[in-house]
Amino acid sequence: MLPYKALLRPLLFSLPSERAHRLGELVLQRRFLWKLLEPYYRTTDPGLKTSLAGIELSNPVGVAAGCDKNCQFLPSLLSLGFGYVVGGTVTLEPRQGNPSPRLVRNPREKSLVNSLGFPGIGAEAVLRNLERSPVRPLILSVAGLTLEEFVECFRRMEPRADGVELNISSPNTAGLRIFHEPETFRTLLEQVNAERKKPLFVKIPPYGNEEGQQKVLELVRTARQMGVDGITAANTRPVQEPRLRIGSGGLSGKPLFQDTVRIVADVRKEVGDRIAVNACGGISNPEEALQALAHGADTVQLYTGLIYEGPGVARSISRGLSRYLKDHDLASIKELQRT
Ligand SMILES: Cc1cc2nc3c(=O)[nH]c(=O)nc-3n(C[C@H](O)[C@H](O)[C@H](O)COP(=O)(O)O)c2cc1C
């Protein structure tokens, strides 16, 4: 509907990345506009309905964490046809994040590298935003740099969400890596379990070699033993990037896709069919979504694909999935996952 690739994207890409990003956010905050466009973007195929750890979804395409860190335009994202939104990552206190430049594009390979480091307005201000514009289905991504901070953030945010995703995997926030230690991770889950009432997800880091695989799958095993309801696989890949002020950041977009499929398959093998898996990393079209679902994902999440493909990306994926169901005589997305 909107001439995104021909007109809006070149305009946005002529600006420095973070400025373009802020402009995009301002446009998405025009709630009435997206509500008006909703009938065009939203898919109503009942075959796409599914559930994620008991959360009912109209389709399996979600917005990944980081797109709306402060929960300022989540209803607009649902109007674009997403089946659910992940708001945040929210931290307990407001944070500046890392110094700029902290977001760069690689248009040829349709990727981004960011070193944002959790800039955000903090839990209380996010809760006020959610009170002003409630949204469902909503998963809130939370994090903290200490155990106490992480658990307290979880405690404050969970009542407002349908489920919570623990972000232990952003590569740009050094303190977060303490939760990759099996014992610290277990303690985090013990303390969260003592409080929680809703589905709990853990977002894992990606890996590219056997050593990384073993470490991450050990976290997945612990998560399963501790009763976590789902794994989101995965976050951005740590890379060196001299254009960023801090010299390194997290890679997102197309180059992640093959790893995403492999990691989803590994995680599915590890957890069996008792817990949910969300595929995240480089997904931006129906073929990629289908591949992720076929390798064991229950849903797909995306962020960079929204920037490169524009506001029609969820619609185009949902339509492609509907077409596939019809062509293969499948009644629902659950059936597709069983084939
Ligand atoms: C600018 C930017 C900010 C992000 N912020 C977060 C975040 O706050 N929390 C999080 O769990 N992931 C964050 N991510 C990672 C995404 O949620 C996702 O895991 C990653 O980008 C791979 O998916 P994609 O290729 O579809 O973007 C961020 C990604 C980008 C590009």
C-alpha cells in the first residue's frame, strides 16, 4: 500500500541510521493512521491462528524485542498484521545506552549492526505507556545488569504482559554476560520462578561453532529443567564494526538466517515438543518463515526485515503462509509444523 521500497526507504536511508529510526518511530506513533490502514495489513485467515505457550495468536509472526523498547507504538505494530509484539527490552532504571554512532546499515546484505546497549526510559515510564495504550498479545522483554535488578524488573513488568522474555543475550551490554554462567542463570530462573504467574521465555545468544553450541544448549537444558515455557532463538551476532563508536556491535538481518534455522533445529531437538521455540534472525519473507517453522519453530519474530521490507512485511509473510496451507491441503499452522 505505502510505496515503501520505491520512495520511503530511500528517503529514510539517506539519513543517519538512528535519525531514520527515530523518524520511523514518530510515524508509528500516529496511532490513528495505522488503525485506518489495519484492514489492509491484517490477515484474517483462521488457519493461521496458533498459540504460543497458551497465548492465543491470530498468526505466528511476531515483532522482535528492540523495535519498540519503550512500548510507545505497539498497537500500530499489531495493526501492521503482526500476530504478537515483544516490547522492550525494559530495564528497571532509565539508561542512556552506549555513545553514538551506535547503529549502522549494510544495505547490500540487508543487515544492521547496533551497539545501542539498552537505552530506555525505565520500567515505571514504560508501565505508564502501557497503561495509556494497552496491547495484546504482548510479551515484554526484560533485563538487568545484576540479579536483583533483573528480578525486580521482571516483578514490575509481568503483571502488564501476557508473557515475559528474559533477555540474557544482547551482546552490547557487558554485564549481561554474567547470566551465561550456568549457576547464575539457574539462580535467575529460581528467583523468577518464585514470582511468576505467566508464560516465561528465554532469549538465547546465537552460536557459530561447536563450543558455542555446547554452552548455549546447556543454558537451554537448564531453562527446560526449570520449567521455562519457550526459547527465542536468537539474539544478534557479536561482530567488530569500526563505524560504531565502541568498535563492536550485534549483527542482525539476512546474514543470520542460516544460523537461525540451524539453532532452531538444535533447540527443538534439545527440548522435544514440550516447550515453544520462537525463531528470530534474518527472517523477512514467507519462504524463510516456512523454513523456520519446518525446522521446529512455533512462531517467527523479526525486526530488521521490517526496516528493509517495510510495513507490509508481516502481511506478506502471513499471506505466503496462507497460500502454502491452501496449496498443501493443510487446515492450520499447527498441521504445517507437524509435516
Ligand atoms: C536496533 C536493534 C535493537 C535491538 N534491541 C534489542 C533488545 O532491546 N532486546 C533484544 O532482546 N533484542 C534486541 N535486538 C535483537 C532483535 O530482537 C533480534 O534478535 C535480532 O535483530 C535478529 O532478528 P532480525 O534479523 O529479524 O532483526 C535488537 C536488534 C536491533 C537491530
